[in-house]
Amino acid sequence: MPTILVVEDEEDILDLVAFNLQKEEYEVLRASNGNDGLALALERMPDLVVLDLMLPGRDGFEVFKGLRDDSRTRNTPVLMLTAKAEVANRITGLKLGADDYVTKPFSPRELVLRVKALLRRATKAVPGTKIKFGPFYLDKSAFKSYLNGDEMDLTTTEFKLLSTLLEAQGQAVERATLLRDVWGYTDMVHTRTLDTHVKRLREKLGGDAHWIQTVRGIGYTLAVDPSMAQ
Ligand code: CA
């Protein structure tokens, strides 16, 4: 059951949106200001965020930036709610990269349809399953990995680790994110496990080991330009 976070300061609209999403069997999280909304999103990692633009404290734009700046919510679809008078804001929002918009007043049915469409798109993007980056090619559905066209012999964990790094497409992936996505750990106790597996994966990459770079104090990344890598 997908979880949807609704961030909206107007209580009647929050109730209306939550009610209509719950009717569709979504789990709904609520926040009535930007700070709570962002904190809740990072903590619970919802499948989608319905985000009002005009919020007390941190407004919708700032919350949106916060979501995009954190690896946990970087790819979470965001449906923005804007008032009619905020058309200029819609343009700004588009530039920011929000996924879709609903202008107030909106029909609950329209909102639910947009949510469904966004979730469909998001889940389709994940099992697109074929990832190409540098010398790597991964077919997630077939569980096959290739390096310079040759099939690699990776363990399940190494495969997950490599695919998580590949999906970040050259962006640094935090240690906590890797531990959570690859192992399902939510604490930092197992941080040595991560380093051990990265070491083994690098060994299997042989002459291409330099593609996996350590980002000191953060985590790991795939080199965008491996000639710069050490
Ligand atoms: Ca508002």
C-alpha cells in the first residue's frame, strides 16, 4: 500500500485530500507546516508527497528543495498544490522540477487521478531494470551484470550495492542510504560491513575498480570521469 504525505496548512483541504486518498486505500501521513512536512518525509520516506506551496515557516519551494537535496527523497514524486493567483509560482515550480501541479480549487477526483498517474510513472521507472553507466550494464530483472560487455560474477549483495551506486548516476550515495537500501539496516552499526563489501566489489572490478570512489565523510560514488579518479 503506497504511503502519501500531504503537507497543507489549511485544515479543511488537508482533511479533504487525506479523506479522498484514504478512500483509495493509500496510507496518508499529514503535516500542517513545511518543517514538519520535510522532517516527516525524511523519516518515513513516503511514495509520494502532495505539497502545498504557501505554507507557514518553510514554504513549499523550500520543502521541495529539501526533498531533492536528500538522497532518501531525491526521486520521490511531488504533486504541488497551488492557488489560482500563484500561476507565476507554477512556472517557478516547473523549473524546480516538481512532478505535477493541481490548482486550487481542485476536484478531489482530479487530485486522486494525478496521484495515481505519478505513482504509476514512479514504479515504472524503478523496474525499468536496465541500467547503463560507464563500462557497466545491469539488467536487474534478469539479475545479470556486465563489465565492458563481459558478464560479472557478483553475489546478491554486491549486485545490489553496484545497482544502488549505478542508479545514483554519478551522485554520491551516503553510507546510511547504502546500508538501508542494500542491507535494510537503519542504524550505522554495520558500517564496516559496507566497507568490506565495497572492497570485495572493487576487487572483482579489477582494472575498473577506480570507478567506485570513496567520498570522504559521506559514502561512495561512481566516478563521472574515471580518468580523474584515484
Ligand atoms: Ca496554504
